[in-house]
Amino acid sequence: MQEMQLYNYNLKDFAKGGISIQEIKETPIYINPPKLKETGFTFQQIKEAGYTLDDLGYKYETPNPLKNKTFIPFQELKDAGYDTKDFKNAKYPAQYLKNNGFSLKELMNAEYRSFDLKIAGYIL
């Protein structure tokens, strides 16, 4: 019965109605994680609930300019607490992160290999 009630809610009512993101994560009804941002939850709340960048649909895939037009809100994700290690786990190459504002120190903290850093343009 509770499953039916949750299913009839408009997703945007979840955050406003006091339903926590943790409750959503534990509910038997699957809610596509990329939709969580549209519900009114912040990236910080999403991160605290344990969702990875991969869960949110931000896994790096070899970009094809004709097919991949996904905008990745790097700064917003960084501000929410996703760090370079999270991006590394989502398969982002060091060069891509460097081009999107990540520092050499951040890349080194994520334990990128020196080979990856050289490809990114760093002289080590």
C-alpha cells in the first residue's frame, strides 16, 4: 500500500513534502538517480545519501561530439563534495578534469598515474 502511495506522488513533491533522500533510496520503487536533482534535492544531499557520479549518469564515456551533448556541472558537483577521486571512479581522464578546472594537486590526491598526468600536459 505504501508503495502505491509513493508511486502516485509527483517527484517534485518529495523534497517539499519532507521525504528524505535516504527514504527515497531505501524505497522499493526505483527512482532514476538523475531525476533526483529535478525533485528539488541538492547535489550535496544526493552525495550524502551515497549516490555516486555513475549513479547520477555522469560516468565518463569517450565523447562523440555528434552524440554526447551532456553538460556536466563540474563546479556544482565539486561544491557539493564530489572530489577528484569521485570523478576518477567515474572514469574521467586527468586531461578532461584539468580542462575543467581541477588542479594538479587535486589530480595527484586522486592518485592518477604519472602517465595520465603527462597526457594531461604536466611535466613531472
